Amino acid sequence: MLLENMSYVEVEAYLVEKDIVIIPIGSCEQHSPYGILGTDFITAEAIAREVGKRMDIVVAPTINYGMSQHHMGFKGTVTLSPETMVMFVKDIINSFLEHGFKRIIFINGHGGNIEPIKTAFHQIKFEGKSGLLELISWFLLPEVQEIERDIFEDKNGYHATPSEVSITKFLRPDAFRNKPSEKKKINRSQVYFPLSRDEFRQAYPDGRMESAPWLAKEKYGKLIMEEAVRVIVSRLREILKTKIL
Ligand SMILES: [Zn+2]
């Protein structure tokens, strides 16, 4: 059930039965020469929409931009500052709360978004609002990471991972017609975080972080996405049982 395809009358009817909404969130940022700029929101959106479909839950429009300051050394990356992002996420949550949604679930595809989203959650709670705010970063789910280890062993890395590239390959095969596929070296260097855009580019010259995106395959993407959906569905079943204070 996509919010963007519903009328306000349908949302009113939904709210009589349910109080949960899913908000997919990602980023528009470089994913090495092997991956596409939309990777993080495309993966989060597809997982969120599939979960919404299986559970009859409203899925809000995807937030396509995130906190990607460290990737600004690469063309095409667009970033929100953390302050903007906190305010932006807060305004979206507050809008849903005002309409009577009580369980607000972010399905996230980008690590850099975690801190601003959590900060927004804390601020809303400090303002005394009632409701359950949950952030699920699909790529951090232990069950998903286990499958990734089975398939890619120690080559999944942390950014432009073969896992996320596999999902986008599965979802948007046409986008990969002219992408490279040759193997490169995986550098495992000790670095400190956070990094400036220049430090990041020095540490990770082609944008990969210890990953081997050339291993990406559509069939792996299907498998990994299916596991993420399965795990999130069972988490949301628990969340639906939780009493809202
Ligand atoms: Zn990513």
C-alpha cells in the first residue's frame, strides 16, 4: 500500500484499523565505478515496499537523499548536512504523528543516516511525544550479514558492497549494461572516522570500502533482498504487538 497512491479518505480508513507506517530512506551517493548513485534508496525502497505489500502496511514516499558528506569527493553525490537531516526527519515524523500514526518505522539503506535519524528520534521523545519510533538498517541485520558472509566471504566490505550492488542489479539490470566488472585489489587499511571528503578519497580512491562489487550477481540480490524482507516482516509482527504507552 503506497501512501502516494492513496487518497486522504483511504488513509482515514486505514487509521481506524492500523497505526503503522514504513518510511524508506537512503541516499544519493557514489557507490564506486561498479555501483549506481541511487543504490541506498533503491534497495531500501524495494525492501520496504515488499514488506508493506506482504503485511498490508502503508509505505510512505522514499527519502532519496541522506547524510553523505564524506562521499562529496565524488561527482553526483548529494548530501544533507546532519542538522538539516535531523530537522527534515523530525518534520516527517511529526506529520505522521499528528495524523494518528503511532508506529513509525524507517527502513534504511545508508550507514551515514543512522546518527541523524536517531538524533531526530531523541528530540521527538524529549518533546514528550507518544509513539514507537524504529530504525531498521537492512544491511545491519545479522541474518542478512550471515548470508552475505556465506556468499562473499570476507569480500563484502562496508561500502559499494557486492550485496547492495547485487540487489540493484536484480532491480535495475539495465543500469548495469556499461558498468565495469574487472577485479581490483582490496585495501584493508586502518583508518579513523569520521573522514573529510579528501581524506575519504585518499583512503578509498575508487570509492569502495574493502569491498569486491565485481562479485555482484542478480541471483544473489534476489536472495539477500528476500532474507531482508523475511527478517523485517517478523520484526514488524513483534512491533505490531507492542503496546504504545
Ligand atoms: Zn550503499
